[in-house]
Amino acid sequence: MGHPSKDTIVAVATAPGRGALDVVRLSGPRAAEICAAFIRPDPRKKPARHNFAARAQGVGGVLDRLTCTRFEAPRSYTGEDAVELCCHGGGAIARRLVELAVENGARPAEPGEFTRRAYEAGKLDLLQAEAVGARAGAQSVVGVRLLERQLGGALSKKIGDLRGRLLDLSASLEAELAYPDDVPPTSGAELSAGIDAIREELIELAGTAAFARAAISGAVAVLAGAENVGKSSLFNRLLGAEAALVTPTPGTTRDALCGELALDDISVTLYDTAGRPELFRDEISALAAGRAALAAGAADLLLLVVEATEPVVPTWAGEEISRTPTLVLVNKSDLAAEEVISSAVNKLTVKASLPPESVLAVSAKTGRGLGELRARMAEIISPAEVDAALTSARQADGVTRAVRSLDEARKALNGSTWDAAAVEIAEARRALEEVLGLVTDEEVIGKIFSTFCVGK
């Protein structure tokens, strides 16, 4: 780890806007000295880690009555000497405190610089630092809890354990390659079993990325289907508002519309998209269908709407169903007899290759099945919580690369090219080390912290 920077930085640590309180944070060797220029009493004369009442002195007299806390290195968030000033909210006082600090020798902090200093001082590892940045934008309590576990080291421990097991495999394999006469032989079956066990755990870990993204940033659900199957009516019913125009005319919806709903504390952006006919009537219908396809491609959950009286899976839907969790909604069930609805559900279960619980009879007009629909959406978007999950694209990419390398290692072992297997196992280990921040790239580190807000 690098040593903490020698200059002293300052920033407002609370979000802009109206509020009861604001916090201004300083970190660096001169934090208390700089505050002593405009804070009374002198913070240097107060015990560390104790709040005390103080006054901020401006040019015209007392600027604010606030509380001040002084921290001594290394017992602070950044590992440096630090001061936190908790003043009255609204923004103006906090901004003036920053100006006074800068006038007396502090430097405005860069985005994420406080947490970067904590990382460089060894107070946090890279995964914990990412949790700090993501927690500021978490959209649900589930996401906050997940990031709190990551901040506590759960994800670091999980990936660190897998990396350690890869290290053991590498040591065994490379020792046998280097000293075939001096070490007990390792069987190919034993090595393969070790690789397979680690690979399965990595695949399971990779599967947590979608859940984590939904919990932290919110999920995307897209209503898709042919024209006039009732997508816009379902959209309005789920949102509880007349957000989309509904007419008997095919092609009423052209651009994708969106609205927000909450499912088990998870924020969901629901999109209503244009109908996609098998044959386009004109250029506009083709463009609208193209936009609908783009929206569906970004979905965490696809809601494919069909009519009870015409239970047909469109030809274009096959690929989307194969790559995205899908619920097939048999709409307009109020217009069909129960035996017709039951037959439609059974037929679609087979045609869409989906389990029976993923095909639901609903009615936008009467509300039939919408409670069950919400429950199924929540189950898919917000499955049971996990101790550790991948919360960034960087983490998911590293784990995916590790899985690919282990796939290649397995092939090499099957072909009795053990030296190639050793190289691939080492590559898998390196991918996990990059995720952990044990192997660092300055450009990557800079990019991570640049996404933080200034006061973090």
C-alpha cells in the first residue's frame, strides 16, 4: 500500500440540498491546525474522538454553532489526522466552512479521495472501498445490507478463500512439473476434482451479480409481445395510473414508456414497449419494434404478454426467453372460458420451455392474477439474500475470466498437457487477485474512485 498523501483535503460529506445538518470533513496532517484558524475552541486542545460544541468564526463574527470531532492517526477513517465539523444544514454554511479551510491551506478533495486514502493506508481493501462508494446510491434496504456485509469483509473472504485454494492447486501441480522424482505424484482426477469444485463456486458467485445489481441500483422489467395483446393495459394496472394510452388500434404505443414500482423493497423500472408484429406495416412500426427489442435486451425480467384466445409465442421471442428470466402472461383471461385458459397455459408452458409457475393467467381489466404476478416478479428479481455477492461489473468480469481460465485448465488436463493447465490455473488466480486488489492497475484504481462522490 502507498503512504497517505502529505497534503490536507476538505469536502462536504453530506448530499446537497435542504436538510437539518451538514458535515464537512478534513483529512491530512494539518487538519486540526487548519480548523484552529476559524473554529473556537481550538480543536488541538480537545481530546481526540470526542464531540465538542464549537463556533465557526467568519469575517463578520460567528458563522455557526456546530459540533467538532478531532481524530488522530491512525484511528480515523483515512488513517490520517482528521476533523469532522457537523454544522446546520442548507449548504451555505458547509460551503463557507470549506472556503475557510481552503483559505487556510487545505485542498478541495477529489471524488473518492477520502476512501482512496483509507485504501492506501490499509484501512480498507478494494472490495470494501467499492462497497463504500456503492452504498451512497443503494436503492433498497436489501442492497444496503448486502453492501454492509461486503464492507465487513464477506466478499473479500469468499474470493480470498477461492484464491487460496487455487494457490494450493498451483503449488501441487508446479512442484510435480519441476521435481517429478522428488514429490508424490498427483493424479489427474484429483486435480480435475479440485478445479471443478472451485469452478462451481465461482459460477455460483457469478450468478449473484444480477441480484446485487437489482438490490443496489434497481431492476428493469419489460412488457413485450405482439400488438394489441394488452401490454399497455397491464402497464397501467401494475403502476396504478393511466400512464399509457390504450386504444383498440394496433401500434398505439410507439416509444418505450417507463414507470416505477416497488417489489419487496426492490425498486423496479417497468417498461411498456411497442408491439412487435411478425410483419411490419411500415417504417415506423419497424423502428418501434427495434426500440422494443433494445429495451428487452437490457431487462432483468421479461414479461411476455399473449392473449388467452391466441396462445402463441412469437418467433422473435425465443432468443429473448433463452437469455432473460421470463414470465409469460396469458392476458384477457376475462374474455375466455376457464378450459380455454387452462389449455393456453399448458400449451405455452411447452412452447416456451418454461416451468408451469412461469406462465400466469392474468387480466388487466379485472385484476385477475396480478397479485400472483407481483409475487413471482419479486421472487425472480429479489431471491433469498446471500452472504456475499458481486456488486460491480469489475468484480463480475474478474470472476468470469477466472471461470474461463479454469475451463481451459480442465481441457489441458484432459489432454495431458499439465504445463498448460498450470498456466491457466495461474491466470485464474491472477483474475481473482485483481478483483481483490492484490494486483493493482493505477488506471483501474483511479476509475473506481472517480465514481465516488466528493465527500467519500
